Amino acid sequence: MRRSIDSAALQLFAENGYRSVTTDQIAEAAGVSPSTYYRHVPSKEDLVLGPIRASSAAIVERFADIDASTPEDDLITAIRDQTQAMNDLEARRWRTIITGAPDILDRVHLITDNDRDALIAIAAHRLGRGADDWHAGVLVATVLAVVEYGYRRWMTATDQTPLIDYLDTALTARTG
């Protein structure tokens, strides 16, 4: 049910703009009643920000499952893997929606605060340090800042270059 609502909402937002679409239009396009819509969706904004929150949680899961290299490299791999798992067309549609509602862009964070804390705890554990260790915190914050920079550049770009290319450019620039 929620997938149907999400899909209908993203299509309507992309076609008509976030601000122009009503919750009743979303419910109708999804083939559900308004009361069913409200049982599944806390807010219209959640339809736009929900995929980011899900992606944030998926990055934490991927990072927890990877232990192949250094915590920094494994975190980068988790972020890249999650980014590549996204459908490029859907990502571009989502970018169109967000850029059409600039006030929402200010509330978009690639990683939620809780997920950031989880990433730091995982990095600290791998480094054999406590969860409040500065080294683990700075490592995670640095990688996320670089990725966030690439992400923000992609969000404001007018070309069709995939998000992963922007992230790779940012990650390359950090070392060199």
C-alpha cells in the first residue's frame, strides 16, 4: 500500500510540482481512500524525505556488514553501494521534486542523526575504541561531509550526470 502511495506521489510531484499536488490527488492516483492515505503517510513531506531516511538506514546496514578494509574505506563502499542501488531515473525525478521545493532541500540530510551515531559506533568498534572516541567521530564526519558536498552539487546541477559520479568526484577531490 505504502509503495503504491509513494510511487503515485513521486510521479505527481515530478509532473506538477510538490506544492501543487494535494493529498487527495495522491490518494486518488494511488487508488486508495483519503483515510487509507493518512493511515500510511504521516505527512506529504514524508513522501519526499522518506526515501532519504530509508537510504540512510541502508547505509548503516551496509557498513555494519562490510569489514574488508579500513573503516573509512568500508564506509565509502557502503555509501557508494547504496547510491548505485538507486534507480538513476528515480533519483533524477526526486532531484526535480526537491529543487522545485527549495525549503525542503534545507531539511534534507543524507544521514539522520541516529544513523550518524550508529556509523560512529561501528567505526569506533572496528578501531577498537569507545563509542565516544573522537577519531571515529571525525572519520565518519569527514567522509559524510565530502559525500554531502558531492550530493549537494548534484542536487543543484542541471546536467544528467548520475549522482554516483558527483560522489566519486568529491571523494577523489578529498585526497587530491
